[in-house]
Amino acid sequence: MDDISTLQHYWWFLVALLGALLVFLMFVQGGQSLVWTLGKTEDHRRMLLLATGRKWELTFTTLVTFGGAFFASFPLFYSTSFGGAYWVWVLILLCFVLQAVSYEFQLKRRNVLGTTTYRVFLMLNGILGPLLIGTAVGTFFTGAEFVVNKAAIAHPSMPVISYWTNALHGLEAAFVPQNLMLGISVLLLTRVLACLYFADNIADESLRTACRKRLVMESGFFLLFFLTWLGYLLCSTGFAVNAEGEVYLEPYKYLHNMQAMPAVTAVMLVGVLMVLGGMVKGIMGWKYSFWLAGPGSVLVVLALLLCAGWNHTAYYPSVADLQSSLTIANSSSGLFTLKTMTYVSFIIPFVIAYIAWAWHALDKDPITVEETEEH
């Protein structure tokens, strides 16, 4: 517990796990983006929104927890990204605020904006939320335009450690094809998981049939975008860190990471097979395919995020100043803070157990048309 390097790796694992769980839970956003595509009648649309409405708080809570864990364990990333690339994070926050407001007011009588407007807000959250988060995570591999100057903390008039080198403040990430490709992959994955979830949890055969048909298209596009992005990643030049803490460019860095960490590679391969298996089962109409593809997506995202931060890799590279790149060593909290938070993290299994119990209680019975009349 007194080895700060071990604690840094442990907390990067926890942050990566939270990020992976967030991607999995964004099937709620994927479902919101499909409401009008799958729901051809008002009853069907209500059933779809009731299904996602049972889980949206879990997604939002995980997003907040992910941000909080990053802030506590790697505060320099938090101040650099959230303080510099603020337009991206403001848009993400706005999307989730619209989601919360929409679920509260969409079916209220005499609401000012009307039911359709709030459902449009939900659709925007369903499309932009995963797209923006995926694009932002893409910068973990392609880099961002910031400079870190820790000596500036002593500046009397402007004690700012990090600053952005362009006026777009994070929006420029959307103009990098690799980032946008990852964002589209995340969006398509959430739609795949949503189709699987609806098919498992809605007691309406016509909706289940529509979900299986839509799943074919969403799965095909997801595999096209994700495998193309993954192939580029493994062939790209990455940002390595030497023993002195200097950052340098290394060809095939992320491929080398996979070779150097066979356990992480095995996790990703198992996850990929689980996602593929869930897709095939879902298309064939087998039940519980969601619980094969969902955990599989967690494993894939977890492995990718571990690949971004472990094995002497800069997890938030700077393309404006290479030595400003952030690593788990130069951006983490101190030993005391990491140790204290580690003890607190031991309650996580109990929190997960509670979430599993609540999930089971909510999904014990499939959603029916009669249930929508009560909301």
C-alpha cells in the first residue's frame, strides 16, 4: 500500500472500469435514439421509453462517479481536460440535463413544450451523448492541444497550470477522423445493446421482431466502424514514456502494449467474442443475449482503457507539447490521498450488489402495454 506506482495502476484500473460500465449503461441513450425508429405507435413508444426510463439514473450516476474518480485520483487530467476542453464537457452535461428534465416532464399534463419536444430532447441525448463521449475518449489515443506548466501555480495573477492552445477548447477533437470514428462506434454499440435489451424486456412480439431486424443493421455498421478504428489504433504511432518520464513517439505502441500485457489482450478477445455472440443470439431471437453482449462490451472497453494508460503509456497525450502529456505517474494524487481512497474503494462490491438487486427488482416482469397506462 506504500508503493505509489501500484496505487496509480490500481486507480487507473478503477477509472477504466467505471468508464467501461458507463459505455455499457449508455444502452439507455441508444434506446432513446431508436424510439421513433422502433416505435411506430404511441403505445410502442411509451413502452420503449418506460424501458429506458427505468435505468437512466444509473447512467447519469455512473457518469458523475467516473468524473469524480478521475478528479480524485488524477486531478491534473481533470483540471486540464475539464478546464481546457470545456466546450465538449459542457455539451455532454447539457445533453444529460435535457435527459433528466425530459423524463420528468414529457408526460406531465399541460407541460409548456409538449410531449414531442421532450422526446426530441431524449433523442438528442441518445445521439450526442455517446457520440461526444466516444470522441472525447478518442483523444486518449490521438492527443489534444494543451500545454502544462506546473510552475505557473505560483503566478500571482493567473495560477493556471494547464491551458489550451486553440479557441475551440476541445471541439477540435471532432475534426480528427479517428476520434469521430470511435464516437460513432460507441453510438452504434449503445444502439446494439438497446435492441438486445428491448427484445429481452418488452412483452410485445411486434416490437421484439422490429428490434431483431434493426439489430442486423446496427451490428453491421458497428463492426465496420469499430474494427476499422481498432485496426488503425494497433497500426498507429503511440505515446510512450521512458524511465526518466520523458514522452516520445513509438510506432505500433498500442500493438506493443497488447503484446506486453497478454492478460489485457485476453480480456479484450473474450469481450469481443461475447459481443459477437450476443449479436448473433439476438438476431436469432434467443433470450438473454443482452447479458452476453453487455458484459462483453465492458471487457472490451476496459481492455482498451488499460492499454491507454498502463505499460509506460501517456494516457492523455499533448500534440502541442509532447512533454506536457499526462501519464498515470505525473498526473496522480499523492500517496496519502491514493491510500485513503483505496480503503474507501473496498465498499464498491457492496454498491455493485445493491445495483444488481435493484436492477433485478425493476426488470423482474417484462414491460407490457397495460403498464404504460399507469405512467
